[in-house]
Amino acid sequence: MTIQDHLSLDGINDDNLSIFKAIGVDYVAVMHPPPAKPDDSADIWKEVCKKVESHGMKFNNVGLRPAKEITLGKPGRDEHIEGWCTLIRNMGEAGVPTLCYNFRGIGNFRTAATVGRGGARYSTFDYDEFIKEAPDYPDHHISEEDLRSNLQHFLACIVPVAEEAEVQLTMHPDDPPRPEPLGGAARILSTLDDFERMFNAVPSHANAMLFCQGCVREMGEDVPTAIRRIGAQNKIAAVHFRNLRGTPDKFQEVFVDEGEVDMYEAMQTYREVGFEGPFMMDHTPSFPQEKAQWAGRAFAVGYIRSMIQAVYR
């Protein structure tokens, strides 16, 4: 069983990789800007592979978000999609097996952070507070029908390329996952039904889900039941193993040990459905102390490792 954590491309250096290795990370992901044109990047990914492997870990994933040309169907869409196809081919050539992405007319939404234990700040969403001054982005308005059509077109283009390159595409849910327009843009990956619709739109082993426990819980789903539902289809490609407190209308992203999801039961359910990793913390509460930047990551990785050892061994 494996644990994955992410860095920016500029963050791939000896200091950061040494810390990752020390705290128990197995796989490294790189968060990358979306390609605007078909540039060859195979040599970059090969160098990252060598650097990560020199520290005894594996470069396993590239994470990125489609540009608005793709999600909103703006002029230049096809060139942007060809950039993605080139990136996927380059990843396959370098031996990077997974790509994490999302598909949103507009990104994440949150309200003011709340303070938790030790003064840590929790990412928070309160729908009642949100709608008091709901943001609006006229340049990003899009209907559900059009956004679904754009996703269909995108998948039809990139999934065959991913199959050929032996790269698995792992789609992250909307965050917050609310099946209603936010900021003027529809949300089409906010329920498990949405994901099954995506799987069926372009059927392929390469078309899978990044199972974010936090977002699944934000959907109002029972996490173990949801794991069984998606796991039975062999569509869980990776897991964001994070915890949550609250309801879909008002929640806090808390430390992994203090939320309402039974993390031990969740880990047992992943084993039950045959999932073999990787697990990722996704993100964790922030600390007020400037020098504590690694503390939350180390705590989350250690907690995940203990769950793996308790259940899988």
C-alpha cells in the first residue's frame, strides 16, 4: 500500500524530497499548469522521475486543471486539448502512470475559515453565509447541458490517447459538490450518479475517479457505502483520505483524526473492495506558526500509514 503527496514542479528538490521520504511518502505527484499548446515535455518528466527515484520514491502522478477554453468551450479549445494529448503521451513515454484533473466552469468555493484545535485554521463552507453575498462570474456562465457537452468532447479526445499511453485519468469531484450553479456556472461532478454518467460517457479503464472522501462526505453520502458502490466498478484510481465535520450545507475540513468519518472503517472498506492505493492527504488545516508548514502533512501521512498497517497488514 502506498502514500502519495504532491509538490509543484519547482518544488522538486533534494530538501523537499528528503522530507517526503523521512515522513513516509512513497509516491510523488507534481501539480502542473495546464498546457496551452502541444509542447513536448517528455524530457522534463524523465528528469523528475530520476530525481524522485534517487530518493527512493516513485513519480506517480501529474495534477492539473483544464483551462477555460476547454471547460467553457471557448475559442482555442482544440489547441488546448491537443496540448493535453501531447502531455499524456509524454507522461506515458516517461512512465508516469496517472493524471489527476477536474472539470469545473469555476473552481472551488469556501466561506471564511474557522479556528480549530491549537489555533489551526479549517477550510470551511457555510451555504447560508455563501448565498448572502453569492459571487457571480459573468465570463464563466455556463449551463449544465453545455458543460456536460464540453466534458463529453474532452473525454472523447483524451481517453483514447490515455489508453494508448497507458496513463489512467483520475477525475476529482466538484468542491463543494453541489448539483446547482455556483457563481453562474453549472456543477456536473457533484454526485455519484454524475460520476457513473461520466464513466458511461466514454467507457474505458483509463476513465476513473479520484475518490475524495471529503467531497464524497460533502455530497451527503455514507463513505463506506460509496466506496463499495464505486469500488465495485473498479473505478477508484486514488483516494484523498481526509476527514470532515458537519453537513453538506455547513462543513469544516478538519484534521484526519477528528472528523465524523470513521477512518478505520473506511480503510477496511477499501481493502474489502480490493483497492491497493495510493492514498493521499489532499490537504490539511493550516497552522498560524510560519515554521509549522510541514507539521500537518507529517501528521496526516503518519495517520494514514497507521491505518494502512492496522488494516492491510
